[in-house]
Amino acid sequence: MSYVKRRSQRRSSPRRSRTTSKPDVHRWSAQVMNRSDALDLEPGVFTQRSARAIAASLKRSALASRRRKAEPFRSAMSMLSFHINRSGSALSPERRAILERAKIELRRAFDREA
């Protein structure tokens, strides 16, 4: 008896056309930013112009959070990395540079080595 399913027996998944846009319901990354167990972020933390201000805000949020599961540095760094990764090509090179510098500032704020 063969364990390989034939093409006709395989479950087919519905395919989306490339022209259809995703509904707003699928904005799970925005929900993570708002309701994450890692941190309760201050409003507009990632829109600040200074890398040092972003790092300071993330540190305050990480230290104040009672729901986080990891240590404060790890929670803050993961939220910053999550924001950078999920923003993708929507970030301008200048904005990406500021956020990457915020990682360095966050390491300094928590007395960590690069």
C-alpha cells in the first residue's frame, strides 16, 4: 500500500489572486505592537527622531511592564527588531538608520556589549 497521496486526493487550498488586497482584519503585526505581552509601548515611540529617545522609551516600557516573560533588555530589543523587520521596505533608509542606531543606544542603556 502506498502512502503517497495522489494529486486528486490531496487537499487543495483556495488560492488568492495577486490583485486582491488583504482585508484590514489581517493586520496582526499592528495588534502585536498594541497588545503585546512583551511591552506596553508609549504612544509614538517609533516615530521619534532621536535614536536615544527611542531607546530610552523602550527601556522605560520594558522596566515598567509586569506582563513580560523575558528580561527587560530582551523584551525591548525584540520589540525594536520586530518593528524593523515588519516595516520592511516601507522604512526609508534614513528611518532604518535611526532605528538601527536605537539598537546600539538600547545596548548602552542596559550596559550590554555589542
